[in-house]
Amino acid sequence: MTKVLVTGGAGYIGSHVVDMLINRGYTVVVFDNLYTGHVEAVHKDATFIKGDLLDKPAVDQVFADHQFDGILHFASHTLVGESMEKPWLYLRDNAVAASNLLEAAAAGGVKRFILSSTANLFDDPAVIPIVAEERIVPGSPYGESKYIIERYLHWMERIYGMAYCCLRYFNASGAHPDGHIGEDHTPEYHLIPIILQVALGQREKLTIFGEDYDTPDGTCIRDYIHVMDLAEAHVLAFEALADGKSRKFNLGNGKGYSIREVLETARVITGETIPAVTGARRPGDPATLIADSTRITNELGWRPEFASLHQIIETAWNWHKSHPNGYTSK
């Protein structure tokens, strides 16, 4: 039976990946400091260890206690805006956490590693949708920290024979279709849950930052990808690494949706008015960001199952209705 370590496995994306791995017969150990994660999100059949990747002795102890066939690494600070205000949480902490993990993994003979990376590597893309071959120009210290880790992995492969896959994507959205796990951040910075918080009466209104962009309705267009489709991509990529070949993939939904489209779809699904006002543009917001998934589709056969905006928001709404206060609702 394949045994994997999932760092950040109590977080939003990580918990959905853990759930999928368990259901497919993997043995899973979750290592998470619960900074943004929730122990309630971890599948009951996974082994949970509370710990911080910045604590090297704690990391080393995990590898002393377990022999892993591979690692899926989600644990990191992940907010672009915060990284511009607190760059060392990203340039230092994300990088040091990954180096501690990789050093222990190399010593433990781990040969497969999945990195949850970011499409924030591409701040100035020449082509939209953004192809995997696009030149890397990180858009923030967050993006830079992920690129640093990608470079670490280059050397892990060259020196230790560790095959890796970097998965680069924008906006993870939605929730598990059966509603038992979903998105719970405090504070919340992501568009879809913010809109749904307005629908639940937990916020007064949505603020749309700019309606004068060069898009059909004037609002920014973004790539929203369902968390279950992301989980599927991570599992497929991990299994593909059995051939010892490293890979890098961009992950996208296949099209982008404007803020107005997201808002109007949420109004239909929730049946709520969802008040919205227009605010000033935010510095650095491009008009359109969409990732091109052609490479992973061609190589691994991955295709989004929950591709429609209606499916994405409906699953998120089911989660938020049943968990209005997140995991503390129960």
C-alpha cells in the first residue's frame, strides 16, 4: 500500500486531496500546524500530526517514524496581498519550511514529490490563456517563494533522483460534492466565499474593485477551478511520477469568468439579492488571468469534471449553508 505525507493536509485544498487519496486506498499521514487548517477537515482514516515545517527536529521525527513513498506539499503562506506587506513570511518562511522538508525527504529516500505551486509565477504573460512554457516573472513574494521551491526541486532531482511535479493554478473554488469538507478561512479573502457570506447575511455587501477593465462587462476575468478537479490533478500527477520523469503543469478551468458573472450566478443559485458596490481598482490587478491546461490534458488525460461556474458555486453554497461558521458550525 502506497504511503504518502501530505503537508498542509488540514487546509482547504490539502484536505480534499487527502480525502481523495484515502478513498483510493492510500495510507496518508497529514502534517499541519493548523495555522489556516482545521483538524475537523482531516479524513478520519488519515494519521494526523500537528507540527510546523519550520521546526526541523519535528520534521525529522516524522521521517524517523514513517517511511514514505511520496510527498504532496501544500503547507505555506498563500496570500499575494499579504506577501507584499509581509514579504519575509514568504521569502523566508515558505522557503525554509520547504528546505527542511526536502532535506528530510532526501535523507529518507523519498523519490516522488508534488508541489502545490501557483500561477502567480506569471505576472506578465505574453499569451492568455497562460501556457506551461510561459516565461517566469513572479508577481509577488508569494510567487517568488514558490519559484524558489521549484528551483530546490530541480536540484533534488539532479542530486537525489527525486522526481517532482509542480502544479500551477489560480483560484481554487467550490467544495466536496457531498458537503462534508469545504473552504473555511478567517479572515476570508476569496471572491466566491465572500459573495456567499453576503448571501448568508454575514457581510453587508460585495465590493467590486473596478468596473472599467477591457473585458466584456468591465470587471476582471479570472480562472476558477473546482477543488475536486485540483485534487484529481494532484493524484494523477503523483501516480505519473512512478515513471521517474519530472513535470510542470499549469491548471485551469478552460475559460475565465468575470466578477459580474460570478455574482449573477451566485444570485441565481442562492436566491438572494447579494448587494454589490463598485470600488476603486486595486493596484496590480490585470484585466484577465486564465491558465492553459493543454499539457496535463495531453500527457495525463486530466479534464475538469466540475467545469461550469454553476457547479463550482453550487457546491460552495451547499457547504456554506450547512457550515455558516465553518468547521465550528458543528
